[in-house]
Amino acid sequence: MKNLKLPAFLFGLLSLMGCMGSMNPTGGNSAPDYPYFITQEPLVVKKISVPIGTKLVYDEQFFKEGEQDKILNEKKLNSIELPTGKTIDWAGVPVTSISKFFNSEMCGFTVYADFDQMNKGKGRKTKFSELWQTCSNDIGITVKDIDDWSFNPKNIADVESCSVNYQRYFKDSPSQQGFLDEMYSELIKNGSK
């Protein structure tokens, strides 16, 4: 009986380890191969002018994965990723990518800055850019119209977050709310300049 306990224990342990091989919530061992399109000419996408070589990544779609030979429906756009070394000006800050919020109940997107480019003369130094740089390179923006990812103060409803350091979710934290209120105010001022 003792001789059977060890092999049974090892078999059970190995079986459990096999189940744990994939901790991916989608069930596979790798990330989904989202459909994407690489721009062949400058385009306007979500009211943003993007250069040649921009990667447009879309939500999962039936029978579409990996690189596509034509642009897909803009309503399904998940992120805009500029070519390496390229940026666009977003509120005076050089930006490398913009991604729709993962939570579909939230109407907005995350904007990713490259503050090293500011040192190379891109963008402009403002109170808003200084606040943004103090907390991280990414900020969450809520908008009224999700089809407009441009810097449009009339469409911007709020600054939802600045990295994980400042979040609207933490309503009981006056310091977090105050920082985000100041960021939003300075962001809107950029639109009036």
C-alpha cells in the first residue's frame, strides 16, 4: 500500500501542474493574435492624423487575426501604435500610442507619452505636461464621444487616472482627487491656448 501512495501522489501533482501551465484567462498559452493593419499612407483615424507605418490594432473578430491587408472598421479599433521614434502631439505632449479602455463600461482611452522626446524639442512644456510627467507616462481620459481620440477639450470629460498612482476610483482620497482635478483643469487650459 505504501508503494502505491508515492506514485499516486506524484501523478496527482504532475496533473495539477499540467493544468497550471496556462494562466492566460483566454485559455491559450499565448496572447490572442488580434487583427491589425499597418498604415501604408498617412491617415486620419479616430480624428487623429497618423503617419505611415502606424499599427492599428482591433478587437478580436471572427475569421480575422494577425496582419490584415486592408483597414478594418474604426468602431472596432482597440489601439493606435505609432512607429518607433514617431510621436504625435496630444495636448502639447509627444505621444507614442493610445489604447481604448479595457473596461467596455468606461468611455475613454489611455494615452502614452514619450517624455524623452520633449527633451529633443517635441511638444511644449506646460503645467499639464509637468503634472503628467510626475506620475507616469500614461493617463486615462474619459470622453463624451469614443469615436474622437484627438485632443479635443470639448470632448474630454475628465482625467480618469495618471498611472496607478492617481485614480478616480479612490473617491475617499482627497490628494488623488485633487491631483486629477488639477490635471484636468490644466489639460483644458491647453485647449484654450
